[in-house]
Amino acid sequence: MQKVGDWSTAADMGLKPTEIVTNPLRAAELLRLGGIVAVPTETVYGLAARYDDVQAVERVFLAKGRPADNPLIVHLAERNWLAAISDCVSREAESLLDRFSPGPITVTVPKGASVSDRISGGLPSVAVRIPADPTVNAVLRALGIPLVAPSANRSGRPSPTTWEAVRDELDGRIDAILVGEPARIGIESTVVDCCQLPPVLLRPGSISLEELAEVLPNIQVLDPIHMDTETLSSPGLRYRHYAPAARVVLVDREEEILERNNCGYLGLTCIANAESLALCRVFSTADEYARWLFSSFREADQLGLARLYCQRVALAGIGRGLMDRMERAAKG
């Protein structure tokens, strides 16, 4: 059976149109044939490929321009699929999956023989999660095979939270986009390294540190100052991430907004003379802020803004994950 999308280089990708599909069965068929397909999840849209297809996984890296040593998350339809990925799952990983999956929780486990070094970034562990979004779950069940699915954007750019954002980012570089609802969370999953004791929160997300500590009271938080980037077991930690073209500037108060011409503002607090800004978004909660962060980044780029002021939030609940994304964008 001939595979779809048999491109030899990233440049060749522009020669093939991207199909817009609405049926999960069609997406599953393309994936079965070796295609790469953007799919909705509850966190952000992911770029999916069969985990057991080396060429398809390679095309994910090419389409995104993703560094080769940046690990991928393997997505499962249900818990019993985990046996194909790892034969040694810790009690801590099991506890987190018991409490939070299906959902936006990713755990690292020792990788099994079926997981390539390409997926794990050369590490002995692999990150896995069970998404809650019914559309991607339907794709997984129809396919019957785990998928890798990093965010469906070019590496370093804001993650897409709508299928239209994927089209703007990757049209012509991937086989298809499966249309779904906008991501309800808006930032990537919480990642916990369960291959070491005590477990370590590697990437904060919508599942908060406080919630994790209810399950794992001894959980630690990654120290970004002393972290070893060569051995990090989480996607999204080694490289510039989430940044729009506009310069992101973090502020606490309105007085720190020093320029308004061709600038924008995102935050929880209303500011005076908002009309002087090209873009102003005031959110009612940190959850709403997180849900619309990346789409606001993309809107800022569409407007050609020079600066985007983002108000800091407290490191509680989803606020820790939100601040993580904004700080990384500001460094970019």
C-alpha cells in the first residue's frame, strides 16, 4: 500500500495541498497510510503521526522545523495501551493517570523497545498522555495505534488553538487538518517526570502544582537555573518557545506600559486609554487568559505589533503554567 505525503525534504512539502477534513475516520485513514495530520486536543492542536512509523515521525520534525533532540509526547486512547510503550510504569505515574487522565496530564515512563530514540530525543524515558478531547480520541480508536502529537506549529512559534491557526501555520506542509472545536484549555499539558524520585514537575499546565501535590506530596518543581538541558525529559524545555514576532514585555502595573504606539496589552486588569493601543484584551480569570493567550499572540502578529505587554499573574492554579508560557515568550 502506497504511503501518502512521501516528501523527501521540508522544501518539497510546499508542493502538496493540505486537506481539510471533518471526519475522524478520514484522519485515521491518512495516518494509517503514513500521513501527518493536525488534530484537536483539549490543550492545543497537535501534529499527529503513527508512533511506529519512522518516516512519518521524521516528517513531523521536518514540517515543524523541530530540533532533533526535542522529545515528543506519545498519545494513547486508553490506559491499557501503555503496555506497548513501557513495561515499567512507576506507582507515581499510575497515581497521576488514575487521578487526572484522560486529560491534560503527561507523565514520563521508561521507554519500551517499540519507542524509537527519535521520539524520546535519545533519552531512556518517553512522555505519554491520554487526551480527553473526543475528536482525537475517536481518531486514536479508529487507528488502533498510539500517536505522537507535538503542537501543530513551526518550532518556537505560539501553539495553535484552532484549526484555522494550524492552516495559517502549516498549510502545504502537512497532509491534513482535522477540524474540531477551539482548544478549551489553550496551553500545553502539565508534564511530570515520574522516572526519578521524588517526581519533578517539568512543565506546568492547567493541572496545578497544588492538585499534583494532593496525589504526590513530595513532588518537586524543576529549577530552571540549575537544570541540565542535555537530559531534560520533557518536550518544550530546551528551546525558544511560544514567542510571537512582537516583543513580549511582562508587566505588573499600567505604569510599566511605556509605549502605546503599535503596541498591545493582555491582562486581568483594565487600563486607562485602552483605545490608544492597537490591541487590548482584558480577561476575567487566569483560565480565560490562558485559553486565549496564544491566539492573542497570533492576533498581535497579524496586526504587525512591535510590542505586546502581558500582565503577570499569581503562581497559583493555572497561573504557574500561564506565567511559564509568557516568560518563555518574553525571552524569545
